[in-house]
Amino acid sequence: MEDKGSETLPLIKSSSSSSARGTASVAQTFGNIIVSIVGTGVLGLPFAFRIAGWLAGSIGLLVAGVFTYYCMLLLVQCREKLASERESAETATYGDLGYKSMGPAGGYLTESLIFLSQFGGSVAYLVFIGQNLESVFKGHGFSMASFIFLLVPIEIPLSWIGPLSAFAPFSILADICNVLAMAMVLKEDIQQVVRRGFSFDGRKAITSNIGGIPFAGGMAVFCFEGFGMTLALEASMKKKGTFPKVLALAFSAIALLYLMFGIFGYLAYGDETRDIITLNLPQNWTATAVQVGLCLGLVFTFPMMLRPMNEIVEGKLKRCAWFWKPYHNNDDGSITALGKLGIYISRAVLIMGLAIIASFIPGFGVFSSLVGSTVCALISFVLPASFHLKLLGPSLNFWQKSLDILIVFFGLLFGAYSTYNTIVGVSA
């Protein structure tokens, strides 16, 4: 099938090959893209705009969005290349592409980065919950770390629940709370802007602190990151040739939403903008209800975030000789009671490790930017461009190769500088 979307994307060559047919419509895929990308990270964007300036923040956000979109299409093209070689059944995931592109080392690197990105995102969510609950119950003697550790005995039993379908009601609750929180934040922001008069006076366009720009870039990458779902979303479509256009439309809508949040949030509160914008909301029952509801939804969907990490850890355990014998029943190959206990312990240890690390994080904004500019930048830019060069190098023209090389180079440079910038506290 001809990919008409490629007509407007001269650097992306479409493949006529297709894998197993999906069933998702354009509207369903559009919605799935929005849900898989937009999360609580958006509530940290006004702080990023405060650090970088509203103009620099806007430009950085749009640049991150454009390159994330382009690199997502590179991943799809890489899979199509392997599908044309009749290897599609073996290359269904991002990790599989790493293995096919660079061998076992590439597969291990990709799997490790996916684990680290999920780990970082999970820590950021715990910090988000802790900071919001500390704000709501201010004056009761509980610190952010206290609330994080109070979550541990709740999250451990939840992580032992098997079917993901059990979390569906809580996922819906989290989505509702996200929408309400975003709507309320925008409402309060706009009211604040109207009260002070719509003006950029007193608001920096570009920060005088050069470290603020990569800080905002890291936050933008963190907000756009959704590579774990890219191949699955494309494969689920009934008309796969429309995926580039649907993805472009979804990214345009997301970028508009992000710009509104960043600009209006910064205009509303200026230098008082907190690293989570809900902390700037007036202390009334409506704001409190939104914050508590947002945290409650995240508490019950947090185990879903752990699932990819649990699968990686448990997959490694099952391949260990010392674990294999107690894990399997020799008669029918089923999981033994001792094997289940080992799995439960590994999940509990992971959650305790996440909580301990989260308790030392100074704030949601700084940590999210660090995760975005390191592992998310590698997953979002460096790896897709590297896979593209490796798998399609001989068929690429000069400009395509040059762009891939530039993406790899600047992705590595961005990650290295942003890490240094965050560690030395320039963005604090």
C-alpha cells in the first residue's frame, strides 16, 4: 500500500511491506497516541518555561516534538525494512530492533535503557505524588519522603496483581483526574493572566542562564517520550499507511497543549512558578480535591508503570540456572510456590528501591529534566537514528545519512551537557 504520508516527508522512504493487519481506526489510534504520551510531566512545563524563558521554552518544545516525531517514523521504517526480509514476527518490539540492528550488545543496551527510562519515570511519579501530598497536608509534620514511604505497603501488594485488566477502572480514574487537573490549571492560569493583564512584561523571553535552555529541553523530551508504544501503535492500525499523518496530527495537538501549559503557567506566576504547577493553585477544596484525586489515580496505576521493569527482571531471573529449578515444576512446567515467592520478592525489592531513591530527589522538575535529557534522549533520538543508519545505510542518500548522524551527535551532546548542567545545579 502506498504511504501517502511520505509525500510530505522527503527524508522518510515508505515501504510497501506490511505486517499482520491491525483493527484500530484512525480515531482510535489518535486517541491512543495522546494517552500514551500525555501524562503528569505536562504539569512541570511552566517551571521549565520559567527556567528557560517563554520564547526559548517554546522553541525547545517544538524542536523536541519535531525530532521525536521524525525518530518515531525512523523506528517504523526500520521495522518495515526487516518485515520486507520476512523477519517481522521476530521484530515486534523496540528491544528486538536493537538486537537485529546491533546484535546481542545492541539488544542488551536497548533493554537496559528502556529499564532505566521506566525506572526514572517511576521515581518521578513517586516524587510527584509525594510533593503534592506534602502540599495538601502541609503543617501535619509529614515530609515528601514520609508520604513516599507510606506508599510502599500499598504498592507492593498491588504489584502482585496478575492481570492488567484489574487496573482498568483505576486507569480511567487517573485519566479523568489528569483531564480535570489540566483543565483547572489552565482555568486558574488564564484567570491570573487576565487579572494582571495579558502582557509579557516581567517575564523572560530567553534566560540569561545558558543552563536553563537544556533544562527545558530535557523536560520537553521527558514529556514527549513514548517510544515504547510506537511500534505497537503502528502495528495496531487497520490502515498502516496513514500512521505518519495520524502521528503528525496527534503531535500537533500535543504540542499546542504543551505550549498553552508552559506559556500561560509562566505568565500567571512568573518567578513564583513551582516545579509542579498544581502547587501554585489556591488552597481551596477544589484544588485539594484535584491534587488528591490525581495522586490517588497514580497510586493505583503505578503498578502498570512497573510492569515493563518487572518483565525484564523476571525474564533475567528465569534464565538463571539457580532460579530455574525452584521456579518450575518438573512434572508439568508450571510455576511452583517457591517460584512465585521469588517473583513477589523481586517486585517488592524493586518498589523499595524506587522509594529510597525517590526520597532523595530534590524536586520533580529537576529530576524529570535529568531523565529526559539522558535516557529519554538516548531512546528518543540516538538509538532510532543509529538503527536507521545500520539497517538502511546503503539505501539512504547523503542528506538522510547526514541528518541521522547529526541526530546521533547532538543527542549525545545534549545528554552529556544536560547531565553536567543538572549535577552542578545550574538549573536549580
